[in-house]
Amino acid sequence: MRKKITSLCLVICLLFGFCLPVFADIAKTTDVENGDNMAVDEAMIYSQEAEAMEFTKEIKAKSAVLMDANSGMVLLALNENESVYPASVTKVMSLLLICEAIDSGKISLGDSVTVSETAASRGGSQIWLEAGEIMTVEDLLKATAVYSANDACTALGEHIAGTDEAFVDMMNAKAAELGMSNTHFENCTGLDDTTQNHLTTAYDVALMSKALLQYPFITDYTTIWMDTLRNGETEIVNTNKLIRFYNGATGLKTGTTDKAGCCVAASASRNDLHLIAVVMGAANSSDRFESAKSMLNWGFSNYESYVPVVDEALISEVSVLRGETRSFRPVCAGEIPGVLLKKGCSTGVTQNVEIIPELEAPIEAGQQVGTITFTSEGETIAQVNLVAKEKIDKLGFFSSLWLLLRSLGKEKTA
């Protein structure tokens, strides 16, 4: 009988408590040294300017940039905002718009494209398309990415936008969207015989290269060394020699004209670290590829990629007041991507967990209840939110009554 009276009192107190306000205590905080699990904020720039500046003196080009493809962090830069002619590196933007159209379902790889007079008349590098010839989007994409075919690129642009001019307008709109403030396109191929304003910068090329690599399937084409079209009648060989000779090369695009010199947007991936090396205005093809290769080597030697792993033992449960569930364990809001670290800087990172110890129901699924912050040498380098995994409803009168009856029933059985 004493147990029944005690249970009844507890429930009465619980019901009475619905009228009382609840104030959460200060969040619980846990610090832990985490020598292996780190993340890097994009704003985190390591102090190595002198070393980087010294290395850029070895780059034989008008301008250059080395960028982390994941974060967009610039690791090396030489005259990165100087206006230059991009030649066929222009096609990085063309390929980006093509990939967007494929990804959105606007076009598909199996679509048939009828070649126009405009596309067939394009000079320079080409696969000798004829007006009225029909070729699939995939074959035209392959010809553009591998062989830098101007006629194929123009045909794809017309297929997407209706006209060559409309596609160029799309290119400039996309450049503005990406923050390529020093870029203006006049065509989709990079041909510059009759233009004075088809200009970009090494930094802007890196930006559009980073955007292109957000579509992983493009590397299915940019990594092709040799292939054929038209049932084996037309052979194409990649203009980017790094694809064959550089370990981990993933693309992207070369370009050469008298105005532009020798250019390349080269990308490579090793151990989850994806880098972009842009070289603009080299005197010859050898200097172009050697400079890109040296920059990539420098990047892989000085940086590495880590995928942070949260110490689950540090995540304590949150008590729920007047809820249908008494407590819950928060989860991370989404996956934590791989991050860039300067090699040798993984020691002494602190993982700080802050969690609100008590919350009053109702609690929504996805509601933030805490954070995990990674710091190094007193600076925040990454942060991930902790959230409720499921919704927790407020305990109502009848739910409380049901709990009382069930509790009394268990006592009676016992």
C-alpha cells in the first residue's frame, strides 16, 4: 500500500508540474585532446607564406594557383588575379554547364544531337563534324573533355541553350554566380583570334574547376587517355599529358593559343586530398606540365586530408522534462566531410563538447541541443551541431494517467 501511495504522489507532482516553467541549466562542457581527429575551417590559413612565395618563383608561367578542391583554400598563388587569355581552358566552364544539364535531367548522355552549320564551322581542335551529322551527347562530351574539340563543344552548347550565343550568356551568368569577378567569356571554346575581351584569371579558373569537380562523373571522361568515336573511325588522345604520366591525375583541361600561351587546369587526388593546379601563360607545353606537376607535388607533400571522427563517449544524454521519453542521446547533424590539414599539425587538437543537460518537451527532430568544436592553438578550426534524432512529444494528462495505471498494475502483479 505504501508503494501505491508513493506512485500516486509522484504522478500528481508530475501533473502539477505542467504549470511550472522550466529553465535549462548551462550546457555541459567536455574537453578532450584529439590527436588524430581534426577538421579545418576554410578561414583557417596556416602561416607558411615565406615558404610558398619562395616556391612560386620556380613556376614558369604568367600566373598560377594551387587550390584545395574541397575547401577552396588557396595554397599557392602567382599573379592569381592578373587578366589572361584562357584558350581552351575556357571549356572547364562549358563542361560545368554540360554536367549541370545532365545532372538536372535537362539532357541525357544518350540524347541525339544534330550538328548545326555553326558547330561544324568551328576551327581549331576538332573532330571534323559535318552539318546534319548526328552524334550522342556522350560522344560529344568525350570529344570535348578528351580532345578539346571545338565543334563538339559548340554542338553541346547549342543543344542545351538553343544557340551558341545563349550558351555563352549562361557561361557568364555562371561565372558571376561562382564569384569569378575578373572573367568574361565571348565563346564556349576559347578561340581568341578575333576577340580582345575573352579573359579570365588563374584564380577564377581554379574556382570553376572546383565547381566542375563537384560532379564526380566528369572524371570518367577527363581521365580517358585514348578512345575512339564513330565506331572506331575517329581516334582521340587526351591533350592533358598528366593523365598518363602523373599518379592520381583526374583532369581537367588544357589550352593553347598564340595569345594565351600554354595553359592547363590540372587536378589530381591522393589519399582523399584533391588538388587543382592552374598554370596560365607558360612559354611552352613542357613548362606548363612541369609547373603543374611541381605545384601538385608541393601540395601533396605539405598537406593532407582527414575525416574527423567524433568521440561518441563524450556525447552525454539530454534529460527530457514532461516528455514521453525521459532522455535521449544527441547525434551529429550530418556527416563531417574530409578536411585539409597542414602536415604535422594534428597534435594538440582539442575536441570540446557542449550539450544542454535538460530540455522541456516537446522537442522537434533535428532540434539543435549542442555543438562539438575542434580547436587548435586557441583557434576554432571546425564545428558540428548536435541534434535530436527523433521528435519527443509532451506528456499529456491521459498519458500520465496511463503511466500511473500501468505502474500500479505492475506493483499489483509483483
